[in-house]
Amino acid sequence: MAIVSCPNCNKSISDKHKQCPHCENNVAELNDEQRQQLAREKRIQKQQMFMNHSFLALFIFLGGFFCLYFLQPEPKSTNWYACTAAIGIGCIWYLINRVILVTLKKKK
């Protein structure tokens, strides 16, 4: 008896299980090629999710930058703090997502 990961939910299950107890996916009927295909599809979905997060973070960063540049709020005002916070949060979130994407692509 070996512990394998479910191709659908990636949780640990026994290789003797016919059905995953977590997601109720039929794992007994899958051959190795189908398992690899499901794992590949899950990895692609995860990459796409982080890519979407990356675009959202970039949008927040650019929104803060353009507001700061075009609106030119008074230094140390509420608008100025909001713009600089958006720039900082967007930049850090973007960088974290890009690092995660690079590590996901190296896992192949």
C-alpha cells in the first residue's frame, strides 16, 4: 500500500482506494496517462490563477502610480497615502506572484 496524491484535489490517499474520500473522484478507473493529464491540467489552472493575480496586482500598482502622477495630491494627505499604499501593495503582490509563477514553471 502506497500513499499517492489524488489527481483531482492533490490530497494524499491510498493507492488502494477506488474513490478519493475528499473529492469523490473515481481514481480506480484512471490509467497513468489520464492521471498525468489531470495533474497537468491542475498545474495549468494554478498557473493561470497566479497570472490573473499578477495582472490585478499590476493594475493596482499602475492605478496608484497614475493617481499620484496626474492628481498630484498634497504630500502626507489621505489621497497621497492611498496612492503610495496602492503602489507598494501592487508592487509587492506582483513580485510575489511572479516568483510563484517561476517556481511553478520549474516544477514540470
